[in-house]
Amino acid sequence: MSNTKNTSDTQNSQESHKGAESDTTEDRPSPMQVLRHARTQLAELTGMSAESVSSFEQTEDGWSLEVEVLEISRVPDTMSLMASYQVELDPQGELTGYRRVRRYERGRSDSHRAGGR
């Protein structure tokens, strides 16, 4: 009878461990969910419209993005002032920090920047 109990305990333990792994995977947001949530959070904090994400990568600490933001709208539109923000997120996609890394006019192209940054 004790062998049956030990086998049953082992199976329950293995099933419990598998359940915990699938819960962790299901709790992790998809990359698209992370992108959408990051844009929304940055817009709420800065009061400016996030227009696009130009860089996106998963890091050891969560996620790192570079988001293009419209800072000042001008006429013609090519003269509008844009900014790139470096945004850091935790593994669940919650914003942990951001900083402006550059400003530029919408109609101007980058001079040769290494690595796209």
C-alpha cells in the first residue's frame, strides 16, 4: 500500500509542476501585447502620441523598446518635431522607465548612426 501511495504522490507532484510551468507561460504577454501596452503607458505618462516602435527586444530584465513620439505638430507635417524614447518594461510588460534619447524633425533622415540607434 505504501508503494501505491508513493507512486500517487509522485504523479501528483509531477502534475503540479507541469501546471505551474503552463501557468507561467500563459501569464507572459505576447510581444504584440507588450508593444501595444508600452505605447499606451508611454502616451499616458508623457501626454504625447506614440506613433511607432522602431526597436523592440526581449532582455534579461524584461523588454526594451525605442518608441517614436510626436512632440510638436507643425505645418507642414514634415516640420513636426519627433522624439525617440528608450522604454524599459518588466517581463509582464509593465513600464519601469523611459527616457528621451533624441529629437528630430519628421522630414529629416538620420545621419549614419551605428546599430540603428
